[in-house]
Amino acid sequence: MSWKKYFTLVDTSGALSPVNGSMGLSRVGSDANPTHRNYASYLPDVYSGHPNRLERYGQYDTMDSDSEVNAALDILAEFCTQENEENGTPFQVFFKEQATSTEIKIIKKFLQQWTKLNKFHTRMFKVVRNTFK
């Protein structure tokens, strides 16, 4: 006796839904769900995002022009991007176990190089501020 995988399509017509009101009286294959009819899945709707997403971005930019909101975003971003005194970067490094002095030197050196290469000393404030916004 062998086991065979198989998949079945789920009825998305709404005929079995208690919210439908007809309780199974609607015909199968009705146009109750045009999204599923046009696509094989709901994935394109997920990728496109919420319909008023761009409108909300405009509202966030308008809120940023308010002096109090602008100051609050600046204060939060400034607080979050303070330079670490141990390694001279905006990042903190934590080890699960006790690190040797050689490992600490190597990680500190490469973290400083990576920060300089990506210009995080100048970019980090804007990145954090825009993330909050």
C-alpha cells in the first residue's frame, strides 16, 4: 500500500459561508470572488499592498512639516544613533560567550571599516529618522 499526495481546491464561492446568507443556495462558480477568478492565488493582492499606501506616505510627509513632530523625530533619531564609545561606531556588539582580546580587536576593526565604507556616520541618522516616520 502506497501513500499518494494530492491537493484539492477550496470552494471560494462563498456558498458554504454562514455570512453569505444563502447557506449553500448560491451556485458554485459564481462571481463572488473576482480576485481568485483572475489569479490563481491572492499573492498579487498581497504584493500590491493596501490601496491607500501612497496616500498615507503623503500624510506622513505632511506631518513631518509640523514643527513638533519634526522635533520629536529628530530627538528620537539622535538618541538612537549615538556613537558607541567602545568601538567608535553607531553599533553595539554583544557576545554570547566571553570573547578573546584578539576576537574583539578583529571585530572592532572590521566593524569600523564597514561603518566607514557605508558612510553610516552620516547616513544612520536619516535612516533611523525615516524608519520612525
